[in-house]
Amino acid sequence: MRVLVIEDDAMLGKALVQALEDADMSVDWVRDGRLGEEAVAVGGHGFVLLDIGLPGRSGLEILRSLRLAGDKRPILMITARDELDDRVAGLDLGADDYLVKPFEVKELLARMRAVLRRHGGQAVSILGTSEVELDLSSHEVTYRGHREVLPAREFALMQALLDRPGTILSRTQLEEKLYGWGEEVESNAVDVLIHYVRRKFDKDIIRNIRGAGWMVPK
Ligand code: CA
């Protein structure tokens, strides 16, 4: 999964990027509210970590304009201890959860999984359809009874496709969900990932819709 971190504190931002990358996520980090607003508008990130006190534009303003635009992406607010009113306002504006600084990375990752579960409408850390299941904490994928632990990028591909089963994602949409800004993306990168996943399971696990993209059936 690709995560956007909007946080002006250099030490915390750096620690967040490191922690998320260690958890096999692809991370983009901006330190200014205006840039943050532009970055969320471009899209592609499956999760946003949003600081409230930011230069340029506050986290609450970013959150408000995002939700007003109908964007329902998971957003977890990062707040200071004395920002209770802002936390309440953030939840009212449609943030999915918040963490108060300082916090443990373990807790952040668990909260993110919980938010993703709620988005998937599941009670446990699993996304899936009748045929495919993804375990968000162990990175295991099960297809028709066959189970494999997938490397980060292959798992991210399946997560993107299973976020909305039955929805076709184009090459560009998949690239946006899988790769950060600075990363060089080979023109056949998505095909290669799909090839690896199919080889581990079965070619039918991901359907190709000619000229449009790929999907996992509902
Ligand atoms: Ca701040």
C-alpha cells in the first residue's frame, strides 16, 4: 500500500517514513499543508496520515476539503496532547481515527489495520471475496484454499485490487497505488507483479479486461 504522510515535524516525519517502509509500505512525505492538499488531490495513496498543526494549511482544512470532495480514503490524524477540540472536530469532519503524540509505531500500525478493516467492512484483519482472502497483518493470501505469504509489492497489488472487488483498475491507477513519487517504474512493472502472483496461485486469481485493466471478481 502507498501511504501519504503530511507532517511538518522533521524527526517524527522521518520516523514515520522509516516505520512504514519497514512494514513494507511505499511512503510519500510532505511537510507543508498546501503541498499536502495538492498531494491528496492527486490521489493514488491508499492511506493518509495527517498532522493537524501544519504550516500553509491546517490538517483540519485539508480533511474538510477532502471529504467535501467526496473522497472517502482512510485518514488517521496525528495530534498533540493539547488538541482535544481539534481531535473532536477531525472526527466530526470524517477522520477515521487519531493518535496522540508521542505514540508507539506498533500502535500506529495496529490502528491503520483497524481502519482498513472497517473500510473493508470486516471484523478481522482480512480483506477478500469468496475465493481470495488477504490477511493484512501477516501478508498471507489465500486463493481457493492455497496459502502464500507474498512479498510487499505483490501484496500491495492484491490489496489494491481487493479494496473494491469487481472494479477494474488501469495500469496507471495500479502504478499510482503501488509506487511512490521518487521511484522509477519500469513500463512492465505491473505486468511482472501480476505474472508472479498468478504463478503462485492460478491465472484466474486476477482477471485481465482487455484494453481496460485488471480486477479480482467479487
Ligand atoms: Ca505539526
